[in-house]
Amino acid sequence: MALRMQNPQEAERLALEVFNSDRNDIAAAGILGRALLIQNRAADALIPLQQAARRAADPEVETLLGLALAATGYGEEALDQLSGKPMLRSCAVHGLAGAPCPDP
């Protein structure tokens, strides 16, 4: 909700609270990653997004991780993250805007 209301700092605070209490919460990691990316803090977004991507095959989290990798200078890794995943490329267009990935 905080992201939809254009308040990434509040979204970060809330998601971090949940993520710190449960590192397996994929949704919290995704929201935290998106909030950090919106604030141009891609380096800070890497760890929660990498952890979430390892735990679940979530296209939104994988897309956000690809964006964070690209924004921090890891272009090859970003391409590897998104390669062979056309849905993720489509999601990348929506990811930072806070919009959900379109249905296939």
C-alpha cells in the first residue's frame, strides 16, 4: 500500500520489519527490493532480492533482481538473470513503476 501511495520510505520500513522477522518471506523481500530500487538504492536491494530469488521462482522478484544487478554495474549477471525468460523482460517494464507483471 505504501508503494502505491508513492511512499517508498514507508514501504521500505514496513517490508524491512517483516523481512527481518522472517527472511523466508518472499513478498516482503520483493517489496523491500522495489522500495529500495525506487529510491535509487540498487546496491541495498541486492541481498534481499538475491535471497528471495534463491528461495522461490517468482518472476517479479527475479525481474527486480535483474534490474538491481544492471543498476549496480553487473550487466552480464543481469542478462543471465533475465535470459530465456521473456515474461521477465515484459515484467521489467512494469517493475519499478510498482505495477504487477502482466499475465502471460
